[in-house]
Amino acid sequence: MPELMQALSVLAVGWAVLLPLLARFSMRFDGIGQGAAGLAYGPHAKGSIHHV
């Protein structure tokens, strides 16, 4: 399946390019990054604390 392999290679290259850009973006806007992390992990952490 050459089409599948080509799609996977394109995705791999895309991630290799996007991840450093996202890292730079999150470092530049650190407050926004921390807010997003808080939204992503906050409910689970608060839920576990409340359940205990």
C-alpha cells in the first residue's frame, strides 16, 4: 500500500515540523500554555482531590 506509506511519511514530517513550532509558541505565550494545561489536567486533578 504505497498510498498509506506516503500518507504516514507526510504525517511524520508534518509532526516533525509542527511540534517545534508549537513548543516555541507555547514558550512565547507561556500563560496561555499553562491555562490550556490547566484546562486539560485541572478537572482530573481536582476530581481526584475531591474524591479523596
